[in-house]
Amino acid sequence: MSHFVHHYEENYLKELYKLGQKEIKKLNNIALAKAMGLNPATVLEMVRKLAEKKLVEIQTDKSIHLTDKGRKKALLIVRKHRLWEVFLVNKLNYKWSEVHQLAEQLEHVDSDELINRLEEFLDFPAFDPHGDPIPDRNGKIKKHTSFALSTAIKDKAYTVVSFADTADSFLDYLAALNIEPGTKIKVVDHLEYDNSFTLAINKKTVQVTEKVARNILVQQAI
């Protein structure tokens, strides 16, 4: 049972870190429960356990913050997840849209030595197949100066960097549209009626919802 509790704790810490990167206005148990698809009461109970272990702090306004100890542990989980994704794609020939769930399982392997050797074997990659930065063994992480495609300016060219949503269903959808890190995209039109976007990709045009555009992170093309 303690083995599964350990996994649950790591999942919570990783989700708190990811939500913190999105700069949510108030990260409380309700926001965390929504992100994880769990009951708020269940989430609150786990958060209290994490607080007892000094991994999170619960503020007076009920917002939840990782402690330095919690953030360090969260970054290690993120590091393992993203290195395993690189391994699965580069060495086992999985598609980049197939590896998230497998990495979710592999990230719980509790061996720093194994992960450090894996990183060396992969020649110290800086980013995972989805374009997300990989923390180094000291917890340092490179940051993209990226922004959501939904905020892009019409008729300017952009390069896809990474994705705010890495769910398999979303990645499969993007793969069908030939959108992946490095893809060049131009916003052809933005319709006020339903807030959808018409995009030019490889000389073809496709229409996507505002939600999709919000979850595609880009930089201005050089």
C-alpha cells in the first residue's frame, strides 16, 4: 500500500508544479481536483498529508504552494518523466504522441543513479519530444519564451515550441494535423463568432478551436 501512496504523492507534487507553471490565479484544492479529475475532498486530504511532510504549504486563503523540499521532489519526477519520453521516442521508436502514459508509469522508478545514467546515455537532452525542458540533476531547468497560439498576431509566422496539454488524445489530434514541435504555423483568420482559428500549416489550412490554440505554445519564427 505504501508503494501506491508514494506514487499518489508524486502525482500530486508533479501536478502542483505543472499548475504553478501556468500561473493559475488561485491554486487551491478545487483547482487541483479539477486538473486531476478527482473529488475536492479527496484532494484536500492528500494535500494535508503532504503539508504534514513539509512538501506543501496551505496558505490562509486556502491556496496551495510547494515548499522548497516539495518543488525539488516535483522537479525530479518531471525530470524522470521527460527523460523516459526521450528514451521511448529516440531509442524505441515510439511516436511522440504515444509516450505520455508509458512515461507516467516509468517516472516512479526510484533510482537517481538509473536516471542519471539514462540522461548520459541519451547525451543530455535539453528538451523532451513535446518540446518541454528537462530539469538537470541539480533541478535547473531551461525556460522557453513561448506563448499560446491563441494570442498570436494574424499573418505572422510562428514556430511550435511545446504544448500546455500533453494528454494522449490531444497529441493524437495534433499529430493528425501534422502539428509537432518545430512546425511552422501562421494564423490566417480568427473568427469572432466562435473564437476559432484558421491556421496555415505546410501550405494547407485547418480550423481549430480556441481551446486547441490556447494549448499550442509557440515562438515567433526566425
